[in-house]
Amino acid sequence: MTLLSLSKVEKRYPGVKALDGVDFHLRAGEIHALLGENGAGKSTLVKVMTGALEGDGGSMTYLGEPLRLKSTAQAQARGISTVYQEVNLLPNLSVAQNIYLGREPKKFGLIDWKRIHRQSAELLKRFALDIDVSRPLSSYSVAVQQLVAIARGVDMSAKVLVLDEPTASLDAGEVEQLFGVMRELKARGIGIVFITHFLDQVYSVCDRITVLRNGTLVGEFETASLPREELVAHMLGKELQREAHRGDAREQREGGEALLSLQGVSVRGSLGETDLTVNRGEAVGLAGLLGSGRTEVCRAVFGVDKKSSGSIVFNGRERSFKQPADAIAAGLALCPEDRKTSGIVGPLSIRENIALAVQARRGWWRPMGRAEQQKLAERFIEELQIATPDADKPIEQLSGGNQQKVILARWLATDPQLLLLDEPTRGVDIGAHAEILKLIKKLCSEGMSLLVTSSELEELVAFSDRVAVMRDRRKVAEIKGEDISENTIMRAIAEA
Amino acid sequence: MQSKYTTLYVTAGLFVLLFLAGSLQFSGFGSTRVFANLFSDNAFLAITAIGMTFVIISGGIDLSVGAVIALTGVASALLIGEYGMHPLQVFPLVLVGGGLFGAGMGALIHYYRLQPFIVTLAGMFLARGLATTLSEESIPIDHPFYDTVADFGLLLPGNAWVGTSTLVLLLVLVAAVLLAHFSRLGGYIYALGGSAQSAQLMGVPVAQTTITIYAISGFLSALGGIVYTFYTFSGYSLTGVGLELDAIAAVVIGGTLLTGGSGYVIGTLVGVLIMGVIQTYISFDGTLNSWWTKIVIGLLLFAFIAMQRLLTGSGKGGTAHA
């Protein structure tokens, strides 16, 4: 029986179509995975079906009747509940209060705390949780908080439960506990939408899979009849080719000494033990699906996240950078994934944006003269072909591709030995895309070392001397030279 | 294990300590009379601070309370003195007025996503300005009803007087505790302070709750203003200048987190009593400048904020319900 069905749903934001005619069908008593890479439209779709956003077009049917949602409260009242990755409960309230907020049983007009505590304890026992419900929610682990959130949702007579990356911060045992609960709810006829980055989890609990890409529906599949490789191909938007595609004949630049080497580096909660080496003058690609640990590698190397084990050797010395400033001083540079929030300083001019990192390296007591800044900016505007009339234009007025070039220039100006690029081509137009790729190749040939994450396979194939493949927060394969092709990378990502 | 009442115990312990210290040093300090006077002398502040407690628990702030007290006093004095209305007709009017004033600020804060600090600062200037426009002079209130009310009360053993203002305060206190811990609205107020976004996702009616919170604060400030007219038998536009800061200080000393989400109404009352006991101590001493009250309160605030940071820093901040 179809419980909830969305048909031709559309959602537009200024300049982007987040959802373009997407269909989604959830049956009673199934666990349905919703998968897709960054920007696929998963979270927008979830928001539409849970009342957090209103769609611009299309229709929804729930229990055989048309459904229009104005708010999450309304969705909850109809039996559609959501549990988010960052638990959307209130840490300052007690567990019991979180479960009953807004629907507390009363006696003589006053809230009946005895009953609330007794009933919450009983409810949580059904979820194999035996905890003191009068203590604040914040005194329990994220796993427990998530189960409490699910318990609240189910107790409000949920028929549809949306779990938005509930496993992202759980350990293996906690994941199993959660899966146990999910299977039990499924047996009771509840329809569960499950969003995750972990393919193993998809194959262990889900009955069906819906894949989105760039705001459109790729397809709806039975898990049992969809091989992993095909799933990855659907998510990345690549056809699996029968014959291995050979990349261009690439010159071998290996053999340089190791510049950066990671041994057993892990970060608690975000990166499993990882070994990785980048040699001088080498471009190493980091491949993997969203959430596989690519960005986390960059952050650990650059000193943004504190590593909890392992050693990082840079330039022959064991280093552990406490903060990015130390890494910059040692000759590293990082272009972060999210340009808007952690890269550009919007209202400042191109010149000032470029000079930032050099200035930070020099220290504030040795200011850079305007003429010096101007010279620096002009050099890079020409070298990187940044499309702008002059160096004084505020960076926010440039296109995405040109902004990215300015960020690159900022770091190149510090003359780093190792440049970490996290998704350098995301959200840039095709022309700038090609130029950035050309630039990466040129930098390599000039002897700079690069570590580049990318979700675009052809890009990785185009510039990498080696590709390290990440899955479930650890490195699972390394592909070298001749063997690098979209197919081999995709297989490595999908391999069970 | 840390109790969720830790800050409350610390505050109450401090009050007992200060009261004992005063009793040992001065004869006559440790009497039921001095204790009862702590309530009657500070009733208007305590009533106002109880309203402020809800605002701060929800993560907001209300700077307008002192000015609302002044406006209430001036308006009441005018209506009774110049227009000849009976106080029992005037009080509902100004109470509703105070509530609406607060509700208006709450609506601005919610619907225009404005900072409570700025909105209530504007409210403060507005109310103070209105009060001054109505009358720059202090207006005396001369009405038989006022004499009756002022004389009403209970005499407890030890020559302790429990007057109307204390009784009003105790009523407000009971109502506030019921509201905070035994009503849905109370849960919503704590929820907003925990995380407005989560609260909304959990189905809390954020708009109504925000507006109600500021309406309560406005209503209680107006009530505080009425109580204040019984001390002075007048209404004056410069009453309660800086009182909003005393109220905030009492709330914080009472153990409510300035960041919201945690705190107790009872704590606020004890906070007010602590400020009162310091003042009493200084007047008993006789040689100390009265500004020492402010100095001690300043030091206490620092100490309490540091303590809160330590408590929340260890991830075990207070919690909501009793």
C-alpha cells in the first residue's frame, strides 16, 4: 500500500531549481533509502514532505488523500515525523519533557509529571532504552538522543518517519541498535525514509532506493536487484562502461621524495585510520562519495580538526599542526569546500582578498603597502586570467569561477609547497572549470604538490597521478598511473 | 553527579550566609521584622524580576521594565487625581496597558526578527518619554482606597508586618511557579530558550509564545509600578531609572542562564532578597556609602556568571522542570 506519494514536485530558489519534477513513493512497512550527492535535492525533498518548506509545484498524496502542508507541526499532527542528524530536540529539557512537549497529560489543569515520567519510561523501554527520564537530554549520548527523538515521533502516532542521516555520529553498536528499532517499526507498518551516506547501511536495512541527482529523479529501485556499482553510477551520473577507459597517456611524475605522509591518522568521530602519501610535484586525487571522509582528510592535515591518533610527516619532520596558522607557516595551503562561508570575504576587493593570506603569514606588525598589494593582485589577475576590469572590484561581484580563482591566487601568493584543494570546481561554470583544471596541471609541472578532492570522476582522471579512494571515512583503495579511469574509481567506491 | 538545582542551592546558601553574618554583627538584624521587610521593601522589584525571569529563560531580554513602572505610576496618579477615577477602575486599565505594550514588543521581535535588546531599548525610551510628557512633576495620589490598602496586612510575631505588597508578591510567585512548571506555556518558554529552531520543528507555537512572554513581562512591570505607588503615594516619571538592570542582576544571581533555557522563578526571588539583604546590611552599618550595594552586586554578578560558565562548560547546565 502506498502511504505517501509525491508527484512532479518542484522547488525553485533564486537562480537554482532545487527540485525539478521529482516523484517519490513510500509504502507502508518499508524502509526506503533516499540517496544522492551534494546538491541532489535530498534535503529539499525531505523538507517538502515534512512541511518545513512548501513546494512550488507538484502534488502530494497521503493515505489516499491530497496533502498540503503548511508547517512541521501540521505534518506531525498528520503523522509525518522527522529525526534530523543534529537531533532537533531540546538539550536543556528532560528526556520526558522532550517526548511530551506540547501534548502533556494534565490533571486538574496542571501538568501531570508523574504520568509523564511513567509513560516516557515505558515508551523508551520498547526501544531498549532504560534511562532516567527526568535527567536533561544533554546528559545522554547522541545515539540515545536520536532514539528519544524517534520515540517521540512514533509515540505521536507517526505513520511516516523520516530519518535524515541518523547514523552520521553513531558507532557500530549504536547503529545496530537503531537498525533493530527501524526493523521493528517497519514490522508495525510504519513507512521509513532513510537518508545516509553509507552504502553498507543502505544494503543492510533498506527495501527500496530512490536516487536523486541535481534536483531530478534518477530512478526508484529494488535494493535486492540493484548492484552496488550501478547504484554508485546512478549517484554520480556516469554510465558503467564495459571496457576500461584509458586515460590520456600520462607522464609519470612519481619517484619524487615524499612531501606529506600520513600514517594511521584518525579523527574521533569523523575519520578512521588513514595512510596517505603525497610526493613532491605530484597531484593526488581524493575520490569518494559525499561524507566518505575526503574533506576530513584535508581538515586533519591542515590542523582544522585535531587528530586523535597517527602521525603526519611533512617535509621530513613529524608535524601536528594545532591550528591552520601553523600549517600555513609550514608551507601548506587549503582552499576549502564551501567558498561562500569559509573562503571569500565578500565586500573586500580582489586585491585585498588576494593579499590576505600573505599578510597573515607576515604578521600584522609588518603591513603590506598598497603598491605591493596591487602588484601582487595584478600578477595573479593576469596569470589566472581572472575576468575583472580592475583589482578593486569587490569579490562578491565576480562569478563563482572567478571567485575560486581569487581564492587560489590568495594561496598561491604564499608560495606553498603543498596545496590542498577541496572541491575546487564545485559551482563554477564550464569555462572556468577547464581553466582551473589547466591551472592544476600547470602547478604540478612547476613542482608544486597538490591534494585535490573532487566528486567529478573525469576531473580526477584528468589531473591525478594517483587517486586515493575513500569510503565510510577510511581509505579503501589507491589507484595509480595507467589504471586510473572513471570505471576503476567507481568500482573502488562501490566495492563491498 | 551534579544536581540540576546546584545554582539554586548556591544562591539560597549565599542568602542564608549574608543574613547570618548581619545577625551576628548587628543586634536586631536577625529578626522576623527585618526578614519581612526584605519582602515588602523589594516587592515591586521582585514582581518585575519574575517577569524578567521568563523573558531571560526564553533567551530574550526586556530593558523596558523600569520605564513601564514609571509610566504606570504617572498614568495611575493622573487617572486617580485629575480624572477622579477609582483605583480599582484604574488598575485593570494600566495592567492591560502594560500587557499590550509588552505584547507589541514581542510581536515586533518575532515577526520582524529584531533583537530583543534593541526593541525593548526602544520600548524603554518610548515609555519613559511618554511618562515625562504626561507630567514632569511628581503627582501625589490622595485617595481613601490607598490608605485602606496601605493599612491592610498581618502582624506576625516579632513585630513583622506582612502588607499588601508582600501578599501580591507571594500571589505572583505562586502563579509564576505554576506557569513555569505546570503549564504547557511554561514548557514552551524553556523550549524557546533551549533552541528556537528545534522548538519550532517540535511544533511549539513560537509566535504566540514569544508575544505572551513579553506580555507577561509588561503586565508584571505594570503591577510592579502599581505596587510602587503604594510606597510613595505618588507617580513620578523618573521612578525606576536603571531598575531593569537590577531586575536582570537579580535574575542572574538567582541562577537563570543569560543564554536562556534554564532557570527558576524561586531563584529570582532569592536573588532579589540577596540584593535587599546587602542594602539592609549597609543601612545597619551606617558608615558605608550606599553605593557599596552596587559594588557588592557587581562582584556577585561576576562570580555567578563565572560559576554558570563552569557549570554549563562541563555540559551539565541546569534543566527546566521541577
